[in-house]
Amino acid sequence: MATTIIEPFRIKSVEPLRFTTKAQRAGILAQAFYNPFLIHADDVLIDLLTDSGTSAMSSRQWAAMMEGDESYAGSRSFYRFEAAVKKITGMQHIIPTHQGRASEKILFTITGGKGKSFLSNTLFDTTRANIEFSGAEGIDLLTETGKLPSVRAPFKGNIDLDLLEKTIIEKGPTQIAMCIITVTNNSGGGQPVSTENIRKASSICKKYGVAFFIDACRFAENCYFIKQREEGYAAKTMIEIVNELFSYADGCTMSAKKDAFANIGGFLALNDDVLTRECRNLLVITEGFPTYGGLAGRDLEAIAVGLEEIMDEHYLKYRIRSMEYIGEKLEAAGVPFVKPVGGHAVYLDAKAFLPHIPLHQYPGLALSNALYIEGGIRSVEIGSLMFGKYAVDGTLVPAQMELVRLAVPRRVYTQSHIDYVAEIIIDVFKKRQELKGYEIVYEAPLLRHFTAKLKPVG
Ligand code: F0G
């Protein structure tokens, strides 16, 4: 019997790749100040910078876009979008936004502010930045297991429940703006959170009157992991698992650029009437009228169809399996990475990969840049360049982990692209001793990794 899991689609339209030489790439990287975010995408062969907004849309999504109703108010496309989001989240009020961080900005402007704390398993960079921009603080309470790249466990995205309760008591419940759980945990290896963890975290929050939210970007991948790994869920349908997950929450923020196969879009889903009114008021002056919120009618259509397609178990099986496939290749070659492989990305463990590069010379960036020069692969550092802070004496306070994320766009690359990626990683691993660190020559005060300029050490 055939055991190969095939891509559950065929390809109707293709984009050619542009090939460069290694010498050209070394020059391109220098011109980009050694920051992969500053490279022209045309100079990238396989772009694994992000799975966000990079999905291949289906013919059904493209067809739906032609049906887009561009009415300013009360667009038919909005009602289609609203119904699709309600079906998944079960929430009362659906607010479209142009992407995830716009939902965050609106929600945190209202709920955040000086003196407030946001508790999470791990906040993603834009989420943390929006919290801090409001004057509040973000606190990550990941379980100890979640912080150990080489330890295999089924739900390494779980929040530490004891720490959650302790922190609520210490800070005082009225000072906690909300607990927001990221599924899957993007900054911590794309690891899932179990239903049990969500249910218990939610009930701790209820006990103290603290709002409980979900950062739902990759909800479908998270729920497929639940189906595979959590006792009692194997026989449940995706919609049952997804509905249960959201049933514990007071609301969610979402970037439709991930688990909705859209190139742009997002939403806020809420149950509270008063909070919804306040969010809509802010929406009108920042994003747009409540029935389009920063999106065109056609975008709302693409999201509505994408939310249906993402729940297809054939797709999710292929998606999760193709990620495991890279993991198996790297494991066989002894390459250190976060285990098990995440839902949308492989996270190389740069600390273990390049132990000779000190943390203040950004081993993650060194590895990411080496992958670009060696094979034209673009990845992203999720380590001290992204999350590092400075102590009062100016020394670097490093991030919890030094990771390099290779995020796989949905339905875009085939198995041979992935084979090539694994080969390049293994080639770089073989010559890891030759790699050198970097120092920063320019940085912005917030989200510095996007625009930082660097130079090689020495
Ligand atoms: N939350 C999580 C967990 C995310 O991964 C992202 C985006 C956002 C919020 C913000 O959404 O981009 O639509 O504004 N992550 C992208 C990434 C950028 O590459 O992981 P957005």
C-alpha cells in the first residue's frame, strides 16, 4: 500500500524562481547590511522568512474574490466573512481589520496602558510591541519544558498554570489586562497548546475576573495537533475541536495571513458588548467602517473561503506531515532544532548549532545569513536580535532561546524544494565552525530586527 502523503492539490499557476550564485548572494547580503529583512525578495530562491500572507490561494478563493462586494457599508462580503468567523469562533461580535497587529493595536489601546500586565505563554513580537507601546508590560509564562529545544513533549506551547495564578495574585487581578494564549506558540517553536491547558488557564482567569483571549493566528494547526496528540480528541471533527478551543475564550485576535490562506486581513472576535463598542469606535478612525475594517470586499471573500479550506483534514495532515519530514532529515544529520517540529516552521537551535558565537554576537543571525549565502534560503532570527533588551549598563539581556525559523508558506513549495532546504541546512552544519558573529551598527527603538543594520565581527 502506498504510504506517501501527497500534496492535496494540483498546480494551476506557477511563479518562476530566480537563481543567483553564492558570490552574488554574499554581495547582496552585504548591501542589505546583513539583515535578511532588507534583501529584495527577487534575490531569494526559497523564501522561508514567513508563512504570513505568503499562502497560495485556491481557485475557489480567487473565484470568490471576483464576487467581492465593494460597498462601503453593509457589504455582502462582510456578512459572508462574519458568518465564516462566527462558525469557527462562536463569538458574538466580529470586527475585520487589515491584519493581526491592527487587531492588537485596537484591543490593547483600550485594555492596556501604564501599570497593566498582559500574561501569555509567549507573546509574538508585534503583540509584545503593541502591549509595550500602550505603556503596559507583557509577561511570558511558558512551561519549563517549552524552553528546552531538545526535549520532546506533545504540548510545548502550554502556559505554566501555577505561575499564571501566582502572577495574577502578585500583580493583583485588576492590574491584569488579560491573559492571551498564542496558538500555536510562534516565538517558542510553533508548538501547540492543549485543550486541557486552555481550559484550565481560562478557569483560573475566570476565578479572578481576568479576561481570557486567544491569539488565534494558527488555530487550525494547533487543533490538528490536539486531534493527533491529546487524549480523547482523535475521533472528534476539526470543527468540534476548534469550537471547543474558542469556547473557553472571551475573545481573540487573528491574522488571516496565516490560517486563513489570505494574503492580507485579520479580525477581532469578541463577546463583550461594551468592549466591542469601544473597539469599533477606534476601528472607524484607524481601519475603516465596521463592515470592512481596512479590507476590500474581495479580501473578506478570500478569508471566508480560506477559513473553510484550512479545516480540511487532508490539508492539515499533509501540512503537519511535511513539516515532520524536514525534521526527520535534520535529526538524521544531527542538526539541533526545536523538537518536535512546529506546525508552520522548523526552528533551528542556533545556540547549540553555533556554540562558539557569543549571544551578543547574534548566533541566530549568523546562521540565518549562512543559509542565505549557501543556498539562497531566507529565514528569520527569533532570538536576541528580535527579543534582546539592554541592561542599564548597556550589556545585552539575551532572549530565552536563539532560534532560526524556517517558516513554510502554505501550499507554495513542493517536496523537492523541502529536500533542497534540508540539504543546505546540513551543508552549513558541516562547516559551522567557520561561521562568525555580527554586531549592530543601527537599530530602531521598537521591533529593531526589521530594520537593524549589522556588520560581521572582526
Ligand atoms: N500573532 C502571532 C502569533 C503572529 O505570528 C503574528 C504575525 C501576529 C500576531 C501579527 O499578525 O502580521 O497579520 O500583523 N506573525 C508573522 C510571522 C509576521 O512571520 O510570524 P500580522
